[in-house]
Amino acid sequence: MADRHNRDINRPSAKLPEPLGVTCVDSHAHLELIDQGKSATDPSIGEVLALAKSVGIDRVVQVGYSAEQSKWSVECAEFWSDTVLAAVALHPNEAPVIPDLEADLKIIDELAGRERVRAIGETGLDFFRTPPELRDRQKYSFRRHIEIAKRHKKALIIHDRDSHREVLDVLKEEGAPELTVFHCYSGDAEMARECIENGYYLSFAGTVTFKNAPELRESAKLVPANLILVETDSPFLAPMPNRGALNTPAQIPNTLRALARERDQGPDELAGIISANSERVFGAFR
């Protein structure tokens, strides 16, 4: 499993936020990492989903990062079929070190045809953890995922870390899928403008609430209503005031309210907009 997903997540649970008045969607979560070692059908997954629903988050996109974990994601979406949809992929930090990349890409391609799989992701580029000698292999995997997404007519969920220009260039070269999402958007306002021009969705995580993220807040102000999403990337990146705690889909209201303040919108208005955007990208959850 990639180093990104081996980080210590033995953290205290975050306090539940005040419920939203309008239901909304967590567009990117890793439920299996919240309570590690559990099966996709374990009651503990249902407990996480129930807590999220208690504060107004009644739909979750469970996102893949390896062949085996993508299988788990599909099983999760098929079992919790009133709440969860799946995305499948090889994470950009996984792809360069997989012994048989072609075999794992074949698994992702096969999973992409399942009805509850609505996106290919998270894929993309990560130059923070991947050394230069492995980046060509990472780019190859990214290109293959783009092709899979387009062939199956599924959305593309992009992981982009320290590789903004390169990600945008590959999307231009290959031709981006009609529905392309920048997960946990981490670029500046200039990049946001380029993404908006291309019709890419920008999904904001708890990082937008951090004091050291003024560029993210500036970007959030620029995104038109029809291109904004919200996510947890749980169990990572818990939003303020719970930074450092274990993140779960139930923390979406804290991030959403911060986004609403920056955009001078009511939180329930924004929740309704994001809910509609999420179903446009991923389709109906029920």
C-alpha cells in the first residue's frame, strides 16, 4: 500500500458538527481506512454512514487507490446501495511500484464496468512522493486511466500534488473526460481559472479551512456554482475546528460552511448546489 495511505490515523474522533438543513454529498472518502481491517459489509461502516446522515450527509463516494482496495470499494457500494457509490483506480503513488502494472490496470478496467462504479479515480500525478525516475511510469498509468474513463463513460477523479502543470498538460494531450474532478483541490487562483475554463470540477476538502491556505479560499470564491464539490478525503484532513482529529464524512458540514462564508452564500443554498453537482457527476445514488 502506498506511503500516503500508511500514515498514522489512530487519532481521536472529531466532534460532530451542527446538522445541515439540506442534505449533501461527500464526494471523496476512504471508508476502509476510518476503521482499518473491516470488511466492506461490516456494521462499523454502517455506523460511519449513519453518523454522517445524522448531520445531513446522506451520500458518499468511496474512492479507490489500488486493485484490491478498489474491489473493496465496489463491494461497499453494492452493499450500502442506498448511500455509497464507488470510484476505482491505482493511486499515482501506487502505480509506479506495482510489480505487474498491466494486470492491475486490467482489474480496474473490469471493475469500471460495474453499475455502482461511477468514476475512475483517484488517478493523476504526485511529484511529492514519487521520485523523478518513476514519473514516466506514473504518467503512463494516468494516461491509461483517462482512456478507461472515457471508454466506460465515467467521471475522472484526479489526485494532483506538486504536479499542477503536468496534470493539466496530460489532460490536454489525451483529451479530458467530459466529467473531470480535481479532488482535494490544491492549486492557486490562476490554476483554478484554467480548470474553470476547461469545465473541470473543483472539489474542496478540509484544507480550505486551514489558516495557511489563503490561495485555496481565493480559488473557492472563483468557482462557478455548477463546478464546485466538497469532500473529506477521510480519514485525513479533518477541517477546522477539528484539525488533527480522525476525519469522517460527518465532518462535511464544517468544510461546507467555511466554503459558504467565502462565497457569501448560505450553507443550505450551497449544500443544495453541491448535491445537484454531485449527482450530475456521479449519477443517482439510489
